[in-house]
Amino acid sequence: MNTGWVVYGILLAVGAFLVFDLRKGIHPTIIVILAVLAGAGVGLVGIFQGSNTNVDNGLIALHTLGAQTVMLAGNVMAIATGANGARIGLSRRHSTASIALGTAGLIAFPLFMADALTGWMWNIGLLERAVIYPIMISHALLASSIAARRLPVTPPPTSLPIHATS
């Protein structure tokens, strides 16, 4: 799983550079910066696990930094891609969904942080997923929109005629 997080972070950053043209102004540049931050954050989460060993040796600080970076940058990226949906080829429905997902993730973030920092730990996994899943879903929406826009449309294969023989 940790390798998956690192690969996801690398692919997110590289993909942003491949998809968004930085020469087209501030909007794609902001999205790429957010993608790089989120990618670096999720990479740190994969490299420095939230284990008891890392709590004892102090490396949990890097895990925490990565987690908070991806949680904030990822959800702001979802809002930024949705807000610039027309410029980047998202449908209105995908743009609205991306904004709603990022907003939901940002609303869940302080709840997650309050739960973690107070030590209450009331269903921390649920709150963590409430922050992270909107990011992943918005990335899937963005990828599917880009793929749909770039894939050639081919007609379905025609069926062969059926001849009855007697």
C-alpha cells in the first residue's frame, strides 16, 4: 500500500505536467503547483508510515506533514479544477462535482484534525477517509474527462447477418 501511495504521488505530479500547459496562464500553473504539493504529500505518507516505530523515532512528523499537505492541496486542487472546468475541458457536471468534493474534503479536514489533536480519536479512520476520498474521486473524474476528450470515438462493430438455412 505504501508503494502505491508513492507511485500515486509521482503519477499525480507527472500527470499534471503532461496535462496542463503552464504557458496558458495562472490557472493551469496553480493546478500543477497543487498537484505537485499533493503528490509530494502522498509520497511522504507512503515513505514514512504512521507506525509506532515512526512515532517513537520522530519520523511521524514527516508522515503528518505529508498527510496534511495532501489533504489540503488535494482538496483545493479539486476545487481549482472544478472552478476552471470549462478551460480544461470538464463537463459542467464534472466541474460541479469536483467543487463539491473538494469543499466536502475541506469541511471534513478540521473535524479530522480536531479528532486527532484532542486525542479523542472518535472514528478517526472515518474522518480521514472523509478528507481523502473526495480527492481521489475528483482525480478519477478529471482523468476520465481527459481520457474521454482524447480517445477517438469508434463506431461499435456491426453484427454479421444471420442466414437461416433449410
